[in-house]
Amino acid sequence: MRVYEEFHGGIRGKDIGSELRKIVFEVKKTKDKMFKILTGYGSTSGKSVSKNYALKSLKKMKSEGIINGYLPGEVKSQLLNETSQFYEDKLKYGSVIKNDKDYGNDGIIFIFL
């Protein structure tokens, strides 16, 4: 599975949404069904600006039907309930990525087309 590393400080926050859309349409042309992006792991505050922008953009893209789902790596170790934002995607895609070395990494976001 391809990893896009430019989201780890290589793209300004306000440009992350448009870059994600470009990548999604590029990946769809290859018939791949998923890819992952590497975002920042967080600063001393524990919050990664690039990750927050990416998650916000992915949520919008999912609601628009551009992507089927997405999962941040850290959901591997989280117990989710039916009201959780990632509950359905973890049920649907968790088994697909369960053996991926990055599943569990809080700097990775998996995107499903």
C-alpha cells in the first residue's frame, strides 16, 4: 500500500484538503482501493496540525462520497462504540489492515476508496 509522506510537514495546513483530493483522484485511476498518509505525530501539545486538517478534509470527502472511509492508525487500540466517528469504518476495514505494520501508529491515516 502506498504511503504519502508529504503530509508530515511538506504541505501547508490550508492546502491539505486540496492535496488529498488530488491524490484520491490519482489513486482511483490506478484502481487501488486504499492508501495511507503520514501526518505529524503531534507537537509537545500532543496535537498535530496536519493530522487535524487531514481528518477534517477526509470527513468532508466521505460525506461527499469521494472516499468510502478512513481510519487513523491509533483506532487499533481503541474500544469504539456505535456513536464513535470511526466505529463503522473500523468494523468494515479493520480486518483489511490488521496486519499492516502501521496499524496502531498515530501518525498514519488509512484512506479507503
